[in-house]
Amino acid sequence: MDKGFENEEFETLKIKKSVANDFRKFSKMLSKSQSITLLLMMNFFNENGISPVESIGPNMETLEKRLSLLIKKRMNGMIAIMKDIEKNQTKPTVAMMQSLFEQAEPPKEKLILEKKYFEEKKEVKYKAKKFIDNYD
């Protein structure tokens, strides 16, 4: 039974036998009921703005143009979403992280300690040299 259509009654349509057989084969190929297959076909034509009477053209030019417009619209939508995410989420988060790291940055006294260490080392060498000179 078709979901959402359990309580609806069946209605008959008069169509030619060969058309009915082809439609039944098509429905089986889609693994859908005949009602759902017909509904899907009608929705497809309505959503894509295609008429079954119109010719699509030798290379499906009209369908390609419509699909390219649809893809462009969706891509523009995706770009807008990504820009919004960058503007409202990524940039503020990066700014907060940078401010936290700047506050947590250790003072640069290590360089001063290193200078003192080298000065002490020089002084020890100087005293050792002076001692050796005095010993001779």
C-alpha cells in the first residue's frame, strides 16, 4: 500500500491496452505502484518546468540550460552559506583564539637569563685564565 494514500479510494482511467501494458512495465521497473509512478511523473514535469508536449531538442539543449541554471542557483546558495559561516563563526572564533594566545604568551625574560648565563660563563673563563696566568 502506498504511504500517505492508505485511506484514498481507487479511481479508474480509460487508456489504451498497449499504453497500460507499457505503463505497468515502467512501474515495475521503478519498483513503485502505478499510482505513485504516475504521481512521480507529474511532479517531475511540474518541478522542472518541462512539458511532455515540448521537444527537448536534438541534444537536450533546453534541459541542459535549465539544469545549468538550477546548478548555478544552488552553487550561489552554497557560496552564500559558506560566506555566512566564515563571517559569523570562523572569523570571530579565530579572533578569540588569537586574543587568548596573546594573553597567555610567556614574558620574554628568557633572553635576559641567557645573557646572564653567558656573562657568568665568560667571567668564569676570565677567572680561570687569570688563575692560570698567575700560576705560571
